[in-house]
Amino acid sequence: MKVLQRKALKQRIMNLAKEQFGDLLKDVRFSGPFEEEDLDADLILRERISLNELGAKFLNIYQPLEEEGYNVLIGHKFDERSKKVKTKGEKR
């Protein structure tokens, strides 16, 4: 995959992830490609959601990419630190 094609794929994944997760999406980290994959994408989410909801949203990202001929591995991580609010005098 050429650099411009990879850049376009990353942007496509970002757009789909924002569409599915909205404000829950904190970041997307890319790596790869590895083995047969075109790219790996790890979605960093601000809080936990149910596995059923997560799976449905991942499918809504994965299917269009697959139809376009891409093999993308999509993972996730919950970053619940962004939910915590530091109060006055609290040490971390």
C-alpha cells in the first residue's frame, strides 16, 4: 500500500469511528500493517459501553472498509481517566 493510499485509509477509519462513537472517541492509534492486514487501528474510548453496542459499532466501521477491499484490524481501549475530575486539594 502506498503512502497516499494509507493516509486516505487512516482518514476513512477516523471518519467512520467519529460517526459511530461521537464524543466517546478520544483518539485513534494506527500501527502496521502486519501480516495480511492493511492497517491496525486501536480506538481509545472515553468510557465503557456494553459489548453488544461496541460490537455493533465496530461492525459498522469494519464492513464498509471490507467492501472497499481493505483488511483492517480494529481494537479498543477504554480510557476512563478522562472521566475522573480532580477536586481541590486532591492528590494524584
